[in-house]
Amino acid sequence: MKKTDTIAAIATAMSSSGIGIVRISGEEAFDIIGRIFRRKDGTGLNNPRSHRIYYGFIWDGEEKIDEVLVMIMKGPHSYTAEDTVEIDCHGGVLVMKRILETVLKYGARPAEPGEFTKRAFLNGRIDLSQAEAVIDVISAQNQYALKSSVSQLSGSVSEKIRGMREKILYEIAYIESALDDPEHISLDGYGDRLKGVIGPLEEETSQLILSADDGKVMTEGVKTVILGKPNAGKSSLMNVLLGEERAIVTDIAGTTRDILEEHIRLRGISLNIVDTAGIRDTEDVVEKIGVDRAKQMAEGADLIIYVVDASCPLDENDRKIMELIRGKKCVVLLNKTDLTQVVTADELEQAAGMTVVPVSAKERTGIDRLENEIEGMFYHGELNFNDQVYITNVRHKAALEETLSSLKMVMQSIEDGMPEDFYSIDLMNAYEQLGTIIGEAVEDDLVNEIFSKFCMGK
């Protein structure tokens, strides 16, 4: 562990709350708190015990600033693996700033974004994949994203990657040893044995890459667009999914003329959902702009929810929408089933070529089935965080794709009867690519870029 200067930052949100935390980390952390903290009886902190909480006050000279609790954590048994102090104060913005100013006055410097976690990484307490999981926990938008992030923080990705690297490193070492000492270590038949190792590694890598589809849904959400003719009940559906009257609903066709974007959580899935103008041929200039925007949004959507009014016959506008959604992930809803139906589910299913879910936004029926359909579309089977590793980071996916490419090249070299030193070149590249995921052999610029995305005080 390197000796470092002492940093400090407010670790809680800069808003009024019940409690605020000012964090200090570094070799002078205990000296600084000793200069500004006094117990109720006026004594200071003399040789404080680790992982204890002390009650008292923060002072700047003779000025009492706030009544606080001070938590002492001696390195390496702390978040940063350094001597660390956390000051729990009242959660007012002014008082937190005033305490931080005092800490800085007595010897600390302001921490950079993510610097506490960066120090945990540099001091070897966590690897880079675990450090990235920290920010994923903070920014998790649904239960699946949270469970996956906590799993990664606990080391699920690290453990998987380290296991794969150990197998690759063994083979690299074996090849190099055999080439250096052919009299005692034979490579006869080695290619066939190596195929038995590389094959399962390829499968493991492919499964991790495949899991990135689920991972993307967990972390980024599903870009969802609601399409349909005017007055099909799109805005009513939006309000039902949101659980509040957010979109304007009237009996007048064409009420929605611009896009309305909202974020909702559905069965643990985050939907970045967009309500659009009803699609139809129109001479109204403003409405036409809204229709064009709806079509543009549909082109870039991960999911389209196509809403059809069961009480009105299908027409040319419906045909155009069906053509627009063909080949895309789509759920077709037959809405207003509480009214006399002119369109049946079978008729609509035949016309659209997709499964149809009957619903009534007004009566709030059929919504459970809609949720089941969406969940089934975006997750490959049941999600299990006990033994399944999910890749949620684009950087990790890119490294795994490079790894898979190198492993395939090893297999090809074996098939082509190439010399064994060709194997070790591609094996080493696979080993190094996996190493970038956990932070081994990564450039300083990349490390700095990753931690710059963290919030202050973390």
C-alpha cells in the first residue's frame, strides 16, 4: 500500500436531509480529526480504537460547528484500505460544507470524483470490475440491475475471469517450458489435449458475451415506443403503466401531438417509454410533424407497443403501422376490449403476424399478460444471481469478444498444424484481454476515465 496524501469530500447528497457524511482518507486522517473533534467532556481523540464510533462536536478553533458522531477505521480494514474517518453530522447543506471546509483547513485536500474507490482499487482491496460495480449499484434503476451489481461487487465477475485466466496461463507456461526443455517435456499430441481446454473456454466466453444482452437491459433499460392510430388508447395505457395521470387523455382523436417520455419499472425491467402522436394521414401541419417524429422514434426503439382500438375496424393506417413494425420486437395490444369489439384478437393476430394481448386500459385488465410478454422478450430464461454471471459493462463485453477471437485463432492454429509457439501468442492475447476486465495491465488513462464518472465522495 502506497503512502498517499489525505483527501476529503461530502459523501452524501448535497440537499437537506436527516444526516450528512463527510469522509476523510489518508495517512493524516486521524491527525486531522484529532485537531477538530472534541468529546462532550472537552477531551480529544487520543489513540482512538478502530471501528468505533465517538460522540462529540466539530470545532474550528473556538467555534463549535456541529454535534456529530465520528467513525474511526484503521487501514487496511477500511473502504480505501487507508486510515479513514467518517463524520456523521446533521444533513444541512451549509453545515456539511462548513465541516468539509474545516477538514480541508486542517490538512486534507478535496477528493476528486471517485477517488475513494480508486484508492481501494490501487491499494488492492477490490479489482477494477468490482470498482465499476460500485457505480452500477449507485445508479441501478431496477431490482435486476441492483442484484447484478451487488453480485459483481461481491466478486462474481472477478472469480469467473480469474478462473479462466488460470487455465490459459497454465497452458502458456506448459508450452514455454516444453519449448525451453524439449528433452523432459513432450509436446506430442499436445494440440488435441489443448483443444479439450480451449473448447470449454470458448463456450464460457460465448455465454458471457450472450449475457451482455440481458446486462444491457438491466442497466440501460428498454427504449420503448407506443404506436397506434389516434384515439387508440396509447396515452391511457401510458398512464396505467406509470400509475398516474401523466398524459392528457380526451375523446378527441389527435390529442397527443408530440412525444412524451417517461421512465417506468415493470417486473424489474426499466422501460424508457415514449408516448407518440397517433399515426394517420393528415393535412394538419403540427399533427404531421408529430406523426413523423413517432415514425422516427419507432425506427430506433428496442421495443414497440402497438395499440389497436378493438371498437374500430382496421384500415389503411393500421396496415402502414404493421409494415413499420415488421421485423422488430413488438407487443400488439388489442385495447378497449371493454367495448363492443369490431376487431377480434384472432383477426388482428392474422393481420399483424404477431401474438396479440387483449387489454382494457380503462378497466386495467390484461396488463399482467403484457408484463409477462415484455419480460419474456428481453431476458433469456429465468434470471438467477446465485451462480450466473451477467456482463453489464460495454468495456467488459469488448474484452470478451477479443478473447473469443484469440481462442478461435488458437483452435484454427491447431487445425492447421501450426507450431506450438503460435498457440502461445494467441493464448497470451486472450490472457491479457481478460486481465483488462479486472484491472491488470490497463493504462492509467483508462483507469482515470473510469473513476472520473463516479460521483464526488465515492
